Amino acid sequence: MFNRLPAVLALLPRRLLLASSQRTLTGASHGLLGRMEPAVVRCLPGERKLTISFRLDGNNKCMLRDQDEALGKVLARISNGLVKGQGKARKSKKKKGLQPEPPGSGPAVKLFFQGEEVADTELNSAAWRDGAELRVGDVTYAVQRNAPTFTTAELPGSLLAGFPVCPHLQVEFGSLQDCEFTWFKENAPNASPEAAGELPCQGGGWTEVGRGRVHVPSNHDIGFRLKLHCTPKDGGRSGPAKELVSAGAVEAGPGVCTFDNRHAYTPKEAEWPALRVVTYNILADVYAQTELSKTVLYPYCAPYALQLDYRQNLIKKELAGYNADIVCLQEVDKGVFVDSLTPALDAFGLEGVFRIKEKQHEGLATFYRRSKFKLLSQHDIVLSEALTSDPIHSTLLEKVSVNSALKGKMLQRATVLQVSVLEDLNKPGRQVCVANTHLYWHPKGGNLRLVQMGVALQHLSHVISEVTPGAPMVFCGDFNSPPHSGVFQLLSETAVPLQHADWSSSGPEEACSMELLSAFPPLLSACSQPAYTNYVGGFHGCLDYIFIQPDSMQVEQVIPLPSHQEVTTHEALPSVAHPSDHIALVCDLRWNP
């Protein structure tokens, strides 16, 4: 009859503790404060059911009813439910040898709107109006129809002093920008696993430490849990508040990170018409947690520093501190995009789109600042599929097909090209095509990367000519290609000759000889050619780039990379002070108005 919310809450992750607001009262105490408790109704056109949620006799009630059912049946259910509850209480007292109260009839349950009782025959869909009053005996509830409601509310599992805490929040019938947030620190340190399960009312009290959607704990918070009281809102309308208590206490941060000095160059957003662009391979968790990574690739990295929760703290602080307008990320786990990056970067004014590589279970993410850009369209492709299915690649396919071994290997790759067309909100009609990719990784795969880049450039040329003529392109990614590679030559010089060494990089069996031409004039590597953008124990080199069209954009500022001393403080990357084996490239571009 009634679904009790505590049973549902028990199924949620332990890191999320949803505590009913301490202002939620029983009917007896309700009258003392002279305020009505809410009865929240969710009712959408086109859905068969509606839900009615309220708190009665100390229990959360959630009723699922047909929209076309008569109101009287719902009210009778509420009354009968109370009668049954009283019956169970009498049996319990009798078992304990106590004198049970005599049975009685259920309390009167009625619904009123603007002082008039709503007829029992009225359908639920029309009866439960915003502003109506539900009266259960001497208890009155204010009906809130489609009130702003948090559908997701979680705190991250790891909290570090000096690093932003960005809750994962999703709100229905409201706006996260309108919501109210208050942060508290517990008054007495208590980070035991048992304490993590306590509700706020069971602790030793809390002290307010901040307001706002994002909170940065200080060193004074180390050893203490945090609590967030958040109220969903839509303009002036408010919904049921949530309280979230961190599962663990705030821990000490790693000290100076490799990106701290870089943030001195990006204290605020770039001023129009300039835009700040970031490209960054953030190291997917599916790779960081393998035995190969722990024992062979990154044996120098402390195991806890490879844990996802720890690295996400560093990644979020690093990205937030760049104040970028466009962020292209590679090796993004789907869960990281949904549960960590999206809520964190949304709090800092960025919206994002994601494209997964099905075989690898990780993919690409492109974020853009919502105050400056609007996403007009997406044109993502799987490079191998496009090669064989799109006629614009027929010439390249014919050349590749000469070597069946090379073609077969090419078609096995799930490499993706993510393409987003953005419009400049400061100058409507002005658009930019943002491309993001992560090319095949193998050191001997230069021939495959050339074919992949050939497909990518042809596709981008087609998108620009057909969708946004004249728009400039910003091409970001981990190209797994050093400056002496054929891929870099194709982008910067527009052509790769048939004798280039990369055509035979994987041995004679997969070798081919072809001239490959770019579909664009020479592109410029905006951050030039750093000594390295990837630094691990057994390798370092420049693999990541931001390419632009120099006739439409100019480089205004390149944010210096970390010094070699910073990179090697902990031997190599990743480390306790750096979350990835790659280094982010960051630059400001002046876009001709």
C-alpha cells in the first residue's frame, strides 16, 4: 500500500547518506511551530501514474496512484493505512504486556483547495493542485505539485583539503543555478566507519562553514566530516530539502601539485574575442587499475594515487583552475563523465558531451562554457566505420584496400572522432568547429594513424562545408604522434609522401605506399612542440596537440607546462601530485571577430 522511503534509501551507496531534514515533524510537534509540512505530488501529462509523498507518524509515505483514479480512493487508502498502523501498534503493546488503546475509526482525510473541499469524485490528475491542502486528522499538509526535487544527490567518496567538493546533483522541475546550498563541518572529529552511518541528528553538532554549490575544505577541516544542506528551487519555488553527509572525513591534500603554478596564468576567463582551450588525456580508470599499470607502467606511483577517487580530486581542481572556454578530454570513463566531471564542471559553468569507444569502455568528452557558447550540432564518427561506409572516403579506402592486412587492422580499431559545432553567444552566427580525438596508441602504428587522420580531416572538411561554411576549426587530441611523424607532417604541411617511413612502421606485411593529402591548408600547433606531453618511466614525448587554422585564429598565450623538476619530483607521471601520465595543453586563442 505504502512504499516506505527508508527501505529505498538503504539500497543507496554508503557514500550517500540522505537524512531527512530535522525540521520534518510528526503531527504532534507540527502544531507547535505553526507550519505545514509538504505533500509533494509528481504528476506529468502523458504518464499513467502520479506519486504523492509526505511524512506521517514518523514515517515517509510514497503512494503511486493512477492519474484517472477518483480522489476518494486515495484518501480512503491513507485513512485505512493509519488504521492498520494503529492495529499493529496495539498488537505490539499486547505482546509486551502493555495495555493497548481501544480500536477506533480512521481519522478524517480530506483535500481542500482555496478553502473548498475537493470532491471525492474528482480525478487525481486534477485534484492534486499546487497550493491545495491535505488534512489528515488534525495534521495539515501543503500540496506541492511538481515541486523542484533532487532526483540525484551525492557527495564524492574522497574529500581532500584544498580541493573543491562538487556534489553530484540532478534536479527535476528546478534549476541547479537557483538552488540553495549550505555546508557544515561536524564539531567533533569522528571518521570511524560506524560514525559514517550516523544521521546528522546523532552526531555531536555541526557548524556552518560555507555557502554555494562548491565547497573547498581547509586544513582546519582535516579529520572532520562535512554535511551539505541543499534546497532545490526554481526561481522563488522551493522543494523538499536534502541533507548529505560525507561517508568519510576530510583528508590532507598532496601539497603542491604540478598544475598549481600554471593556474597563476589563468586566474580568470579569457576576454572576448579570445577563448581558452584545453586538451588533456586524463588516464582512464580502466587502464590505471590494471596490474600492468600498477606493476609495469607506473610502479613508481603510490597505489592510492592511482585510485579513481583520489585522481578525480586532482583532475577537477586542475580543470577548474584553468577557467577554460573549451575543454577536450581523452580517456574518459563513462561513469567518470556522468558522476564526476559533468557535475563538477557544470558547477564551474561548463556543459559537456560524451562519445564512447565501445570496445574500450572509455571515450572522448568536449566541454564548453555555457555563457559563451551554444552547442548547435554534433557530427561524431567511428573512423573505421566511416572509411568503409561514407563515399567521401572512397579514394582513401581504395588505396588502403590494396593491403588486406592493413585494411583488416584498420577496421578492428574503434577510434572515434568527436565533432561539435558551437555558436558564439557574444556574436550570434559566428561558429567554430571543435574536433577531439585519440588516435591508435601502438608505437609501430604510424601507418594506421595516418589513415585515421586522413579520414578525420576529410570528415571535418565535409562537416564545415556542409554545416557551417567558413567556420574555423580547432582540432585537439592525443594523436600519439611525435613532431617527426607523418601525422604531424600531414597536418602542418598538408601532404605525406609515399616514401614516408610511417607507411612501413608496422613491418613489411602491413606496409603500403601512398601519397596522402590533407583536406585543409597548413594547420598550426598552437602550443608548438613541447619536449613532452607524456612522461612515464620508460618513455617521454610530445603526443598531444591543439591545431588551429592560422588565417582565422592566432595564439595569444600558451600556458607554460610544468617544469621538468615538477614533473620528475615523484620520478614520473602519474604521481601523488599529478593525476595522469599526460600533461594538459592550455592556450588562449584570439578569434578574429
